[in-house]
Amino acid sequence: MGYRWFVWGLVAMLACSAYAGPAPKVQPGVDVLISDGFKPLVGKRVGLITNPTGVTSDLRSTVDVLHAAPKVSLVALFGPEHGVRGDVYAGGKVTDTRDAKTGVPVYSLYGKNRRPNAEMLEGVDALVFDIQDIGSRSYTYISTMAAAMEGAAEHGVPFVVLDRPNPISGERIEGRLLNLEYKSFVGYLPVPYAHGMTVGELARMINGEGWLPEGAKCDLHVVPMSGWRREMYFDQTGLPWVPTSPHIPRADSSAFYAATGILGELRVLSEGVGYTLPFELLGAPGLDAEALAGDLNARKLPGVIFRPMYYKPYYATYKTEDCGGVQIHLTDQRRARLTDIQFHVMDYLRRVHPEKPLFGAKRDRMFDKVCGTDAVRKMFLAGKPIQDILAHWNAGLDEFRARRAKYLLYD
């Protein structure tokens, strides 16, 4: 575990040292807040929900910025999955502590409490959220934001979102809306799997659609970005990428997460987590890499090519076992249907390798949670054609586009 976190820290350090050049095209919400003299927070005692991704465009931590800000008092920090300083492994419980650098108390939002309670919010005049999302519903940071909005509404604390880019663009919308019967922390909001919104826009929709308990609304203020447009992918923003977690080391890892993360929950295939290409691979012992790549490429999926690959994971699924599989190469991310990719691989497995059953293990429930429905699993088990499965998976998206329109902040 220590080695993995060393790698994450090294990746972040290299990203920082490599970042030099012209000013970015996009200014994240925290930069706009600074340039506006911290106006929404002046004279307030602030609680900050953040992690290592909460940085300015020149890589200063939002924790340190608010701690030093004039007329702002940073009185509490709140840690999502991985913790405020990024020192907790995926799924590990975050504990209450005190920040070593600033001395500010840190409260866990990824342990026994998932939302701030009255004790945590005592003496807090405003709750600020500054975390980089990756655009997929199952990534827990937007769940933390929604749960924190619940706490803010319940206890009458204003909620401020410092907005950040959606790294897979504000136009990509894929995957069926969450069925609330499958609501969990890996699927908290009734939005598509790839939701095409920034965290600020999502917060506006949560408030406006009455998704907080009993239709409550929090006193919400979003500090928008400057210069961001919906069609932008992260590499077009000019901003440095800080790994959002150990297995999202690069901005384009966000796209690969959408392409393989759901299938990875079954642990039937390695999705590259535990190897040097997290979420970019799909493979398993005994698979013929050439045959898998040939089948997938013959499907002529837009914007993607599959390259045969053999690899041996260092940890996680199939640790130290020789795997045959494919590396996913996105040749045109705008045309690619990211979430469909994993279902095409599942279709290949059920036809060619019936000896490797996709379902029937204890991970089925997690698969349903990240899908937001049990219908996908049941359609595979019933032998439904892949096109029928994909049609069901992507149903209802036009209605969502129309519904979200009034909450959008950017063209």
C-alpha cells in the first residue's frame, strides 16, 4: 500500500515540476474567487471540503490559500474518499484528525459519517467544496458533494462550490439514469453514468430539482470558472492535472474509467488497475489477445482501436498472473461511446468464453450499483443482443439533456 501511495505522490510531483508555460485558458473557481477578493467568504468562518485536486492554476493548495486569505478564517477541513491530503487508499476509511500543515481540524466524510453533522459544523459560517470530478456518476466525489449539501441544508449553512472542468467534456452524456432503488455512494444522483456537467452545475441541479431529502434546498453559491466551454476536454484547458486518485494519474484516465470501470467491478477481467495502465486494459489469464482485439476491431466502434496486449498485474485482480487482453486506444474521443466499450467486451466473453461466467459472484450487487440498475445484468443473463442492451443502457438521455439545460453555466 505504501508503494502505491509513493507512486501517486511521485506522479503528482512530476506533474507539478513539468507544469510551466503560458497562462491557462481556463481559470478554475478558486482562481476566480481569489481575483474577486474572496468576496463570498469575507468575514466568514469557513469549512473546506477538498483533497489534493483542490489547487489553483499555479498549483497552490486551496487549503493553504484559504488559510492565508485576508478576512477569511479557515476553521475546519472535511475529507472525502482518499482524505484531504490524499493519504488514504481507495475505499479506506478516512478518520478525524488535524491537518499537520495548518493545524486546522479535519473531519471525515468517508467513514461512519458521509455528511457533515451539527458537531462538525459548529462555528462554521460557510461550507466550501473544491474537488476535481472525473465526469462519471460512480466516482464518489459528487456523492460527497450531494451529501454535504444535505448537511448544509439541514443546519442552515451556506454552501459554496468552486467550479472545475468536467475532464471528459460537458457534452458527453452516456448511460441510463440511476434507478433510485440502487442508490448508493457509487451512484447517489439520478443522472446518467457520464453526466456531462461540472460540479457547480450538478450542485445547481441537485438544489433546483429538489433532490435533497424532503425537497430541501441549501443556500447555494457557485463560483464559476472563467474561459471554460462545454466542448473542452481537460487537455484543452491549459490547466495542470493533479491525480484525483491513485488510478486516475492523467486527465485522459477519466475517459478510460468510463470505458472499463463498470466491468472492472465484476473482477472477471483485469481493467489494468494494478498495472501501469489503469482502466486502459481489459484482460484475463487464458484469453487470446489477438482474437479479442480482432473481434472488437471488427465491430468498427467509432473513435477506438483495440491493440492485442499481454501483461502481468503487480497487484489487484489477477496479481502476478499472465493476462491476455487488449489496450484501448482512443483515436477520436469525441466520436467514441466510452461506456459502451466494456459491454462489447462482455458480449465477446459470453459468446467465446462461457467457461468464464460474468455473473454469479458476490460482486454482482456492486455491478448493479454502478450501473444504477439490475436490468443490464439481467439482459446479459437472458442472452439479449448487445444492441438491445446498449439501446436500453442509453435510453432517456434526450429527456435528461432538456431537463438539465436551465442549470448549465457554460456554452
